[in-house]
Amino acid sequence: MLATLTLFLGLPLALATQSCAPLVPVTFDSTTIPQLLGQWFYIAGASRYPPHLAELRAVTFEAFSFSPGSHEDELNITEIIRMNETCVVRNSSRIQVFQQNSTLVHVDDNGVVSTARLIQSDRDLLIVNHINIDSPNLSLSARTPKVSKEHMEEFKAHLQCLGFTEQEVFYASTEHACPLPRDEDNADPQLG
Ligand SMILES: *[C@@H]1O[C@H](CO)[C@@H](O)[C@H](O)[C@H]1NC(C)=O
Ligand SMILES: *[C@@H]1O[C@H](CO)[C@@H](O)[C@H](O)[C@H]1NC(C)=O
Ligand SMILES: *[C@@H]1O[C@H](CO)[C@@H](O)[C@H](O)[C@H]1NC(C)=O
Ligand SMILES: *[C@@H]1O[C@H](CO)[C@@H](O)[C@H](O)[C@H]1NC(C)=O
Ligand SMILES: *[C@@H]1O[C@H](CO)[C@@H](O)[C@H](O)[C@H]1NC(C)=O
């Protein structure tokens, strides 16, 4: 569910007070892909886009890992997601990295395409804003299943500036963690 790679930035003017830090997109360069590789944990997200909202509601845990894909600008993704109580593994979607316009295009196993940009933050955080649909959205993932209070506050401040209320924010929970697929040989992780 890299639909959690879905963020939005429809700044309602009334909420754009002086305390709102702008969402500054990352400009990609040759270091971008190496910095994305490896394991990430989805932490929280919010969206007003109904299909994403349904997914945010259903998902209580998600870990994903980026590995080099078939081309230089492509990343393969393995995701393990607890959705509606059940752990599911998805390993057939990929990300195309467009350096020229600093966008990520996620193609899932059903061929659904979504376009996202990365928002500048700590290098151990992955803040994503989906740009192909016109409604507010933002998601936070991190190298660890939990983030510091400071990082969470920073993310929540962005959400607030986008006009989300606390009730509209969905959080992953480590209590719902799924076993991580370690390697291909360990082909039968205990799921559920
Ligand atoms: C997400 O937010 C951005 C602006 O921050 C907006 O351009 C985009 O259309 C939104 N995407 C979705 C999927 O709602
Ligand atoms: C990436 O995924 C594609 C399609 O699922 C697969 O054919 C390819 O072998 C994978 N690449 C690597 C390097 O694992
Ligand atoms: C999860 O549950 C919701 C509500 O019961 C349902 O609409 C949705 O299709 C389910 N999703 C999956 C992937 O099972
Ligand atoms: C995805 O998982 C299936 C089943 O475990 C495996 O056969 C396949 O090689 C994996 N594909 C990739 C790209 O890792
Ligand atoms: C980014 O560039 C790619 C390749 O040129 C293009 O296909 C894609 O539509 C562009 N995306 C945006 C959001 O401009």
C-alpha cells in the first residue's frame, strides 16, 4: 500500500498561519536512490481521497523495503501489510524514479499508477505527498517502527496545516506488527 505514499497539500488559506512550515519537495539527484534502499515502516497517514482513506482505515501495520530493480531508475518493493487483521505480502510492485522532475511513480501489481513526491525532512523519515489526485494527503514512514516525539509533532504540524483534524489521522501500531520476510529462502513466514 504505497498509497501511503500519498500526501496532499491543499493548504486551506484560513489555516496557513505563520507557524505553517511549507512542504518542500526533495530535489532528486544521484544520491536519492541509495538513500531510499532498504527497510521502512509506515507510521501514519491522512488523506481525503476516498480510495486512500479506505486503505488507511484497513491497514494497521505496514513494512516495506526498496531494492534495486531491473533498471537503474527502478526500485522493486516488498511490502508486508496487516490489512483487515491479516498479514499479506506484496512483492510485485515497483517504483520508477524520475530524476528530471523529482517524482516517484508507483506501479502496483494491478497496474495502478500513482505519482508522488518526497517532502524534505530527516533522512530517516520518508514523508510522501501523492500528486496525481486533487485532495489533501500526506504519509509518514521511517527507518524504525516508531519515531521520536519531535518527528511526530513535526509531521502532525504539517497535517494540521493541510487542514486535517486529529480524528482524520491514521496510525500504524507495532502491536499489529507482521513478521518481516527476511530473505527469499525463508519463503514461508508465519503470517496472520
Ligand atoms: C495530495 O496533495 C497534493 C498537494 O499537496 C495534491 O497536489 C495531490 O493532488 C494530492 N493527491 C491526492 C492523491 O489526493
Ligand atoms: C524486480 O521485480 C521484477 C518484477 O516483479 C522482477 O522481474 C525482477 O527480477 C526484480 N528485480 C530484481 C533485481 O529483483
Ligand atoms: C477490508 O475491510 C473493509 C471493510 O470491511 C472492506 O471494505 C475492504 O474491502 C477490506 N479490504 C480487504 C483488502 O480485504
Ligand atoms: C515474490 O514472491 C513469490 C512467492 O514467494 C516468489 O516466487 C517470487 O520470486 C517473488 N518475486 C520477487 C520479485 O521477489
Ligand atoms: C515526470 O517525468 C516523466 C518522464 O519524463 C513523465 O513521464 C512524468 O509525467 C513527469 N511527471 C510529472 C508529475 O511531471
